[in-house]
Amino acid sequence: MTKRNAASWRVERKRLSREMAECGREEVLCRAHELIDRGVARFVAYELVLYHAPTRDTLRPSDVMRLSRGVKSWGDIDAKRTLMICRALISDPHDLVQKAVSWALRELSKRDPDSVRRFLARHRNRLPARVRREVTNKLTTGRKRWSA
């Protein structure tokens, strides 16, 4: 795979978005997975989904989990996408999903605490109590739990 900069990848993503504007969600998700499997910059696949409203608006937790397979570092994602994923998973009752949302928000709070504060304020009533507590503690004390 040839090294390319983000600007040239973004041009390619915009071209793909135009080509796929009338495609269904399954076709867009399939293309996103193909891009990831080919080693294309991951953000290209994510933006393809993000800018295709019928796909973005119907993302399920299982779709997000599948798209995130292979993510190894924070360099693979950014705040906007992290918050988009957390928003998509807010209502998932599974304990491991709630733990993952808490972890993602706590990690993001190290790099972008203002975005996390806004996210907590905007979604306070929908976030599970554990997520609110752990993330608020991290923002306030720098730790997941209050120390006695």
C-alpha cells in the first residue's frame, strides 16, 4: 500500500461517497470493511459510513464493534468518532458495552476533557449511572474511582 497523506485519502473518500450516495447501508458497510481489510487509512472507511446518512443513522452496536476490530491505538481514531460511537452505544444494556463506553470516554478525557464534559451534559439522562460516575470521577480527580 502506497503511503498517502490524510488530504489525499480524504479526496478519495469524497469520491467514494459521491459514487455510493444512492447505495444501501449493507453495500456501504461492505465497502467500509473492504477498505479496512485492504489497509486503507481507517478513517476513510469510518467517514464513508459517517457521511452516508442511511448507514450512519441505522448503525447497530454490532456494526460498530465489527468496524472497530483491529483498532490498536488512539492514532486509529479521533474524538469526533469516539463520541459518535459512544452515542450509538448509550442505550446498550450489556455490561461489557457499558464498560467500553466508560473506558473510551475516560481515555478521551485525557486528550479532550471539554468534549467529554459536553457529551456528559448532553446525554446525562441516557448514560448508565456507572458510566456517568466513572467518567465524572476521571474528569474531577484523574482517577476512575474516588480514593478514600
